[in-house]
Amino acid sequence: MKRLIDLPLDRPVAVLMLLLCLTVLGVVSVTQIPVSFMPTIDEPEIDINVPNPGSHPLENLRQIVQPIEEEVAAIPGVRNIFGSAMVGRAQVEVSFDWGVDVQLKKLEVREAVERARAKLPATVGHISVEGDTDGGSAEVIGGRISAVQDLSESWDLLDRRIRQPLERIKGVARVNLYGVDRQELRIDLNLEALRGHNIPIEQLIGTINAANLELDLGVIRTRELRYDVRSEGRFRDVETVRRLVVADGVRLADLADVNLREPTLMRGRHLNRKFAIGFDVYKESSANTVDTVARITARIETIRADPQLRGIDVVFWQNQAEEILGSMRGLLNAGLYGGFLALIVLFLFLRRITTTLIVAVAIPFSILVTAGGMYLFGLDFNVLTMLGLMLGVGMLVDNAVVVIENIYRLQAAGLSPRDAARQGAEQVSMAVLAATATTIIVWSWLFVTEPNTMKIMIGQVALVICLAVACSLLISLTFIPLAAARFAPKGDLGPGFVMRRLLPAYRRVLHWTLRHRVVTLGALILLAGSSAYPIMKIEKTGQPRQQTRDVLILYQIHDASTMEVLEGYVNTVEDWIESERETLGITDIYSWFSEQDNAVQTRVYLPVQQATEARFKRLKKQLMDGLPVIPGVELEIGDHHGGHQRGPRTGGFAVVALHGEDPEYLEQVAIDVEDRMIGLANVIEVFGPTITGRQELRVRIDPERARAAGLTPDRIAETIAFTFRGQHLRRFPGPNGELEMLVGLHEMSKPGVSTLVDLPIPTPNGRTVALQSVAEIERARTPNRINRSQRRTTQRVTVQFDDEATTSAEMRKVIGAEMAQVRLPEGYRWDWGQRQREDDEALGMMLVGVSVSMLVVVLLMMALFESFTQPLAILITLPLALVGAFWGLWAFGFVFEILAFIGVIILIGVVVNNGIVMVDHVNSLRRQGIDRETAVVDGCSDRLRPVLMTVITTVVGLIPLAISSFTVAGVYIQSLAVAMICGLASSTIFTLVGLPVWYVAVEDFGRILAGLLPTRGRKPAEARDGV
């Protein structure tokens, strides 16, 4: 170590050239490191999407989700299986253990789906198997195409003039359009014509398919040649389909309208009261996000000028490049302001411009060298690494401050600049090395916790922080001594305010506390014990607090309604919002409505610059007080939470997840739970199946009457399905590729209930009977969606409660007591849902992280001090230092979430660093023969200034983060800054006042224990003398 410290002074040119090379490497790296929004994380998750047009959720559950689950569950390494059965489609999400070969697992999932395909209905369309492993691409642009006219039948125009030009841009992986579909050949049946000609629907479908057939007929061989024989009997154009003869003297055009058109959508969108279509642009995994978005933006400007798109506006709804630049701009500004404040603090302590500038020059150098390390480790410039870099900047100063302050102190004591630089760096070299190792090693828990997305994201921040502090160690032991020796301050280096006023007072406090150890320790323990209150009261979650630009208006519609009715509801709400636009201060209104899901949402957006929490709360109140009353509709201010849950954004919420096998029985249990929850104290609203279902007509077939007519239940069901759901036929060869061909009623036809009642059912003897003669039709309610978790059907009841009157933990106790009275049959159970399990796992990971960090730090300090007792003195200050962090988070209304946890981990490193600096110097004085109490007082006094300098510079550097409202990737980071500021404030008191007392007390306690232990080869008296 000594030879390394002597190197900058003995070989200054070589050291400068080395530092210059590292700087050049950093400059080059900055230009080469790609920029992205978030790191690419290949999550071991695969999604299976199965379209089944016109199908019922219960049908999709039993005929699609369960068969696929059975096959997928046999794949080794499966961790979780989540299924969803919805109207017209089904989805299965399979997650695997981290570390598996996800590409191989994707192939195994595809094979499992193929095995299950034989069990799936014939009406199932193309099954997609996709996941986060598909190229690592990410959505960089979310846009809307709005127009006064309806664009739902403009697929070709939008595809040719918008989608394809965007997809040809360098760096773009794909472009998805939604809200408009490709053309189909639709055969819209006329039921009256079918009845008049007495043609069964099955016969009609068979005739159409037989006329649209192309087969391989074999091979003909001659002596020298081989010929493949193929029949060509497919439709060539729409007119051929219309002229198809389906019965004697009857053509298809006599029974149906045959047209090539876009399907009528069962969902719609409005943007600022205009019809809208959505599009998403995904980048290639290796593409630079900012550059790619810039090229997309330039192409959009060209598209806007296209005369064929006159009256159509293309707007960006989500721009990832702007989010990246905004986050980085906020971090940069916070770093600059914080760095400027930190330099002012350094100048006030050091009172020399040259000395302050030496530390200031070390900061950009360390950042550039850190960038070089990021390039070598293959990291991107993303919001997480930039956050780590900004936090690392605050820690860059610590080692430099300790070294420069010690050199400064020795210069003031009369040593020459060169000797002061040499001895000053040597005296603290072990301390700064241990402090740096501690800062790095507090992240060692990342190696022993189970991999997950959160761990990977924290790892990005941690790696950059570790690189930054490692660079700061290099700078502190090379550049700082070299610059301090070359640019020594001139003039008197007499004591400043700290040495004149604060230091004598601190020494008096130390003498008093060492004489009154019991009182001091008791007071500190009581102060630490006070943290129990905020720890119990503060909310704990694994989800960070996110910025919200929009208020979501949910429409609770009891009866399933048509598109026209749903759009009428939307127009009523949008008309009122538009009339109050200036009063509300909003920029955009976006609505989405779906007949298929019987769901309607309207989002009201604030300007980006005004999207503060206070402004958001005011907008919510304005909407709640002023929204119009719509008969049959209840308007709620709410939100959907991530994952598999849905619930309110206002107030707190708790989820009761019921698990079982029978979805219909489970729904009845959920309704009973709803009734129980609504009467509990502090409950605002309960969201459950009573407000999420829809009406349906159920056909109950009478087996006796059906048998008398020569019919079977499946024959009757097939006829009804053919009529009202439609049937996919063999594909039609269109001008730009094959198109879907469907036969059935027009999507927007309204035949009425009487049509179902009187539907003719063909019998085996060639006659027909009305449906009502073999079945009863009744009205009932059915869920829009059936969820599955771990191959068990799940019903969720979300309870909204007043989070100002109670906490989540207390509310769960009340709900748990009520649920204890619910008697569930064998095979049925309840829990708090997937979101709560994820939160519990995150909190468990945090607890492991803090525990492992403390353990490893203690082991490191034992090795450094060659003592088992002295590290305990520093360790005891760690939990006491967390007092300020929890009190600060609770007092300022924050929750303990992942960013606050990162702040606590960093806090551990900082607190230990200050303790190491003090204890190392005290031990050095004791090795010189100074008695313990004098060494403690003098050593702590000598380190008062560097401890205050590092703490105050870190605190003032974090103040811009704490008081600003900017976000990183849409996540507020104030909790991290508040936890560190308040934790550092309390830890400084414990370190300066408590650590000396703990140091003496622990050592005395260790001697007492040593005296009680038996010794070999010594007499008892000798043993006592040795103690």
C-alpha cells in the first residue's frame, strides 16, 4: 500500500499519463454506450394467446385454458401458471425459474400447445406463443391516429401509408396497429331467406368449403419426368363466391350478402372526442432508443404531409426518448445543483479555492472513468444506471474529502506540502480502502438472493455505484496527493470556525459522555426505540411510487350494452369534460369502450409540467364533484393496478383472492364476501363480481323433448353457434395474400330474442323444429373474465379503504377476522392475492439484503481491525442510524418501498465508512502509546471535520432530489433522498456521540468476558493481571 501511495509523488508523469489514458477511454466510451429507457431483461415468461371468436369465458376455460395448462405443467422448471378466459379469447402465462434456457423453454411450450391442439375447439384461430425473450425489443413509441371520420375500415390505407413506412426505419423491429383489422371475406346470412329456402346452415357451410378446395392429387411419372398433380378449385374473386350454387336454383347471393371488408369492431377509441386508432412502435434490441425515435419522428412529419392522409392526425401518446431525456435531464440538473452545493460546503470547511478545486476536478474525472467501466461491463445509459451514477457522484467526494482534509490538517501542523501529501494519504489509506470495500460489499446480498426483475434492476444501480466508488478510491490515492503537493495553499492555515468553536464544544461533550456512559447509552437506546412507532405505522410495499398524469374514470355498467349505447355514455362524459376543459386545466381526453367486454374507460390528462401529486388530487376532486349523472351507469374515479389485480387508485386497497375449481360456485362465494366487506369499518368501496359481470341468455336443452325430435344437445348447440357466432371457412385468396372467410350473421345485426326462440333446428328426417320446442331460454349473469392461478380458478374482491384512518396491515387484520367466518369447502381457500405475494417477496428480499450487508460488513471490519469487539461498536450504530430514515419517511408521508430500501443500503455503507475513519484513527493513536480515553477524544476530534464534511456534502447533494418533483422512468425518487438525508442526520449524531461510548463500553465488556473464560498455562492471578 505504501509503495502505491508513494507512486504519485515519485512518478508524477507516469501517474498523470495513466489517468489521462483512463480519461480518454471514458470519453470514447460515452460516445459508444447505447442509450435506452430501461435495461433489457429477458424474463423467463412466455405468453400463449388463443383467439376463439364469439366464445364464452366458461367455454374458453374448460376447452382451452385447462387443456393447455395440463400440457404446460409437465414442462420441467415451470414456476407459475396464470390463465385467463375471456370473451372471444384465452390467455395462459407461464413463468419459469430464473437461469433456464428460455429459448429452449419456448420451444417446449410450443410443443405442449401442439399436443393440446387436438383437444381445442375447431373455431380456434392462430395461436401465438410469445415472451420477453423475443429479441429483447421494447416499445419506444405509443401513438394514436385520430380523425373526424371513422377509420375502422381503412386498414389498407393505414397499412400502406403509416405502418409499412415506419417499419422500414433503421432500428425499428415492428409496428402494431390496433383499432382496425385486416379485410375479411364476410358472408352475412339472411335468416329469413334461409328459412324460406329451407336450407340448413350446415349444408350451406359444407357446400362453400367444397367449392373452395385445392388438393395435392399425387404424382405421375414417365420414363424420364415426374409430374405433381394438383387440383385448382379455389375461389378467384368475390363475384365467384356470390354466384356459387348452393341448392337447385339458389345461389349464395340469394341467401347472404358477400363482401370483402374490414370486420366491424366491437371496441372503439376516442382521442379528444375524435375517433382514434392506436399504434405501437418497437425497436430492435441493439438499437439506440433516442436515435431510433428521432428517425421515427422525422418520418412522422413526412407522413403528416401525405395528401392521402388529409384530415388524419398522427400524435405521440408515449415517447420513450422524451422520458429518457427528461429523466436524465432531471438527474443531471439535480447532480449539478447538488454538486455545486457540496463544493460550497467544502469551501466553507477548507477555506481555500485551490484545495476545493482539487476535489471538484476529481468528480468529472471519476465520472468519465466510471463510464469506461460501464462500457467494459456492457451497460447502457438508462435511467437506472444514470441514477446509480448520480448517487455515485455524491459518494465520489467522500474518499477525496477524507484524504484532502488529512493532508490539509498536516499542512496546517507545519509539514511541507510533499511530506503532508505523503503522510496524509498514508495515514488514511487503509481507512479509505476499507470504506470503499464496505460500500461495495453492502451489495453482496445480490449474490445470495433469488434472481428476479427487481434484483436485476437494483443490480444495475449497484454496479454503477460500485464502479464510481472504486474510481474515487483510485483518484483519492493518486490524483489528490499529487495535486495537493503541487498546488499547496499559500498563507496561514489557521483554524476556522469548526476548529475554533465547534471542536472545543465537541471535546467537552466527549469527555462528559465517556464519564456518564450509562446515561448516554440509555438515552441513545431510548431514542432508537422511538423508531418502533414509525416502523409500525409506515406502509411497506415492493412497488415504487409512480408519477400519474391521468385520472381514470371507470364506468360501472350493470347491463351489457351495444357499441352505440356505450359510445353514447362516453360522449356524455366527454361533452361535460370538454365544456370544463379550461377549469380542469387538462390537455387530452382519451376514451376506450368495448361491447365485447362491456367496459368503458375515460382518461383525463394533465400537462406534463403540472403533473404533481397536489394537482392530481385537485383534478380528482373536481371530477368527482362535477361528473354528470347517467341513468344505469355509476361513474367511479379509479385505476387498474399492475399484475393480475384491479382496484382503486384513491385510498388504500386490499385484495381477497378466492381459489377453487368451480368458477360458478366461486363467484357465489365472492358475492358473499362482497356483502361482508362492505359493512366493515373504514371501507369506502368494494369491487367484485357483482359489478364486473354481464347479462346472457342461457339455453337449457330438455333431453326428453330433444330426443323425441331426433336431436342431441351438441347438434342443437352447433346450429345455434353456426348462426350467431359464425364459422371460419377455408381462406380466400385475396389480392395481397390469403384472407379470412367467415359465414354467419352480420356483427351489427340485431335479430332480437325472438329470433333465438324461433331458430329452426334441422332434424335428421329433413324437417326443422323451433328451438323453443326443445329448450328453455332464460336470462342470467356471467363473468366477463375468469382468472386462474396455479391451475386453480381465482375470484378477486378488491376492498378500498380510507388509508388516512387505518393502515394496510390493520385493515388486513380486520378483513382476516371477517374471512375466518367464511366456511369454504375442501379444496377451496383464500389469500391476499398475487400482488401481496410479490410485495411479501420484495420485503423479504429487502430484509435479507439488510441482514447480509450488516453481516459481511462486520466480517470485513473484524479483518481490518484485527478485533472481534471493535466492529461491534460500529455495528451497534447501524440500527440506531436507521431511526432517522424511518422517522423521516413517516413524517413526510412516504412509504417504505424499493427506492427507500436502496437508500437504506447506501446509508449502511456511509455510516460504516465514517465509523471506520474514526476507529482507525483512534487505534493509530493508541498504537503510539496514548491512553485509551485520550486517544478516543483526540482521534474523534481529529476526524470531526472530515465526518461533517462528508455527511454535509452528501446531504446538500441530495437536497435537490428530495425537494424536486421529477421522476426517473415515471417513478418518484424522493423517498430515496429523504431516507438518506434523515438517516445521515441521525447517524451523524450516533457516530460522533454514540460511537466513542460504544467503543469503550464494548471493549470493557469484552475484557470482562475474557476474564471469565478459563485460560491454559496461566495462573488465575496472572490472567487477571493480563486483563
